[in-house]
Amino acid sequence: MIIVMDVNSPEENVNAVVDKLESNGFQAHLIRGVKRIVIGAVGDRGSLSSMGLEVMPGVVSAVPIMKPFKLVSREAGGGNSVVKVGNAEIGGREIVLLAGPCAVESEEQIYAAAKAVKASGAGILRGGAFKPRTSPYSFQGMEEEGLRIMSEAAKQYGLATVTEVIDLQSLDVALKYVDMVQIGARNMQNFRLLQAVGRAGSPVLLKRGLSATVEEWLMAAEYIATEGNAGIVLCERGIRTFETYTRNTLDLSAVPLVKSLSHLPVVVDPSHATGLRKLVGPMSLAAVAAGADGLLVEVHPDPQKALCDGPQSLNPGEFNKLAGDLKTVAAAVGRSA
Ligand code: PEP
Ligand code: MN
């Protein structure tokens, strides 16, 4: 069951609902969205229908939700949520571009990347500083120094920032520098990390796990939401299949599916989904046509020299062309880019 309350409800009205739920044996998870206050009631010790919640001051509706995810369900959101990251708004009319290198490698590289993606209309600079690499011998990232130079480059070009966190320590460091934290595919079910990100309250980009079902992915988002964090953006980045020509298989059907199940914005990462530069453009256009609210694209000033994921990274010229092509598709589906 979720209880939807008017966003302007005074504190005592919200507390009265929470107290009523708790005194009837329910756990109450409060989440303050931009448009409404939602309280998720979890428990099976009482009957919600006999509690008279609907008539309490500030209560708009009390809706039973049979799905395992509650706070992130479409019923709880009242339409599409918009997540604000710096000056960018993900989930509104505009398609947001989150772009930049796989990893921050040097001051020169991240400034060049920031300049290029800004010139093509990106709103958010991406760059990994704590890299979850498959091999322990691969470049692991510049850590705090990388985040420091990325945040300075972003400031210079008027961009917001997103970076991946891989554990509680990297989360603490990242929160000092970036506007949004990313939970990578490999950590999608790191439940303690999800809860910590939920408590931190920072906007979060939650990638789909390598072989996660849509329900598992939404339950991971629910872990973040139950800690009170409403700023969740989902990212489809391809799943493991038998296909070997591509790095992963982009599940584009997940975009309209998730949007029908959840109020959360959805972005697509065509770079990790395909692993191939030549497929990034076509899959980006398809993602926007399918209803994606944004794209996470790897862009490197010189992909040949990239320390990480060069074969799937666009150069600035390729990204600029893609950003232009997107405008036509966005317009065709009633969006702007
Ligand atoms: C990344 O975005 O750099 C990354 C490692 O992605 P994923 O978690 O989707 O593999
Ligand atoms: Mn990468």
C-alpha cells in the first residue's frame, strides 16, 4: 500500500499518518518527491482499509500495490518523475545527454572531453574515477584526484557531473565532488551500497545488472527509494546473451516496459550495450524513439589512446553528429534534444 499526500502537507499531518501506520504494525517509508509526498506502508499485521487513512488531512489517496516494488511503481509517482542533476532535468521534455570518457585519465583529457561534449549540447559530464574492471591488471582509475579535476573541468564548462561509486569509501569521496552518483551494472545488487546511496540523498544513476531481470532492477531501485531518496534514474546498458558480436545485447524493450511499470526516468547507454562505436549512433536514435529520457555516451578526445573502452568511444566529431541527428528523432516523438 502507498499513501499519497499533498506535497504541501504540514509536518504534523505527515507525522500523523506515519504514526497511525506504525501503531498498526506497519513500517512506513517516507519519500518526498517534487510533486507529492509518498509513504510506502509495508507489513501484514493489520488491515489498512480499516484504518481510515483516506480521511486524514493531506491524504490524497491510499492505493494498494500488489507489485513487489512500491515506491518506484508507476502508481506511486503520479506520472513521470523528473530528476534534477545540477541544471539538467532528466525525465522532462528534453532528452539529456550524459557524455564523457569511460575513465578520467588526465587534466588535459577531461578538459578536452568537457569542452567537446558541452559544445554538442550535453548537460552532464561523465567520467569514471573508481573503475570496476574485469581484470585486476587493467587501469583502475584516478580516484579522488580524477574527481577533483573532473569537477573543475565541469565547472569551467557549465556541466553537471556523474561518476561511478563501487563501495562505501568511494561513495564518501564522490559525494564531495559530483552531482550524481552511478551504481554500475556489477553493483546493482550490492544492497548495502544501494541503501547508503539512498541515505546520501544524491541523485543516482542505477544501471541494470549484467543479467538482471526488469523486476530485479526495479527492486534495486526500491532499496534506494526506501531510504528516502527520490532522485533515481534507471539506465539500460545491455544484458548478457549468447550473442558475441556485440559486448552486450541492448534490451530496448525495457525502456517502454519500465516506463509503464515505474515513474522513474530511464536513460540508455548504447556504448556499454554494444561495445562498438559504429552501433552507438543507431542505437541512440532507436533509444530516443523508444522513449528514453536521456543517453549515457562514452566520448573521448582521442579514442585510439583511451585507457578504457576506446573501441566503443565516440570522438568529438562523431558525438557532435549524433547530437544533431538526435534532434530529428526527438522531434518526431514529441521531445527535444
Ligand atoms: C561505465 O559506465 O563506465 C560502466 C562501467 O558501466 P557498466 O556498469 O554498465 O558496465
Ligand atoms: Mn566504460
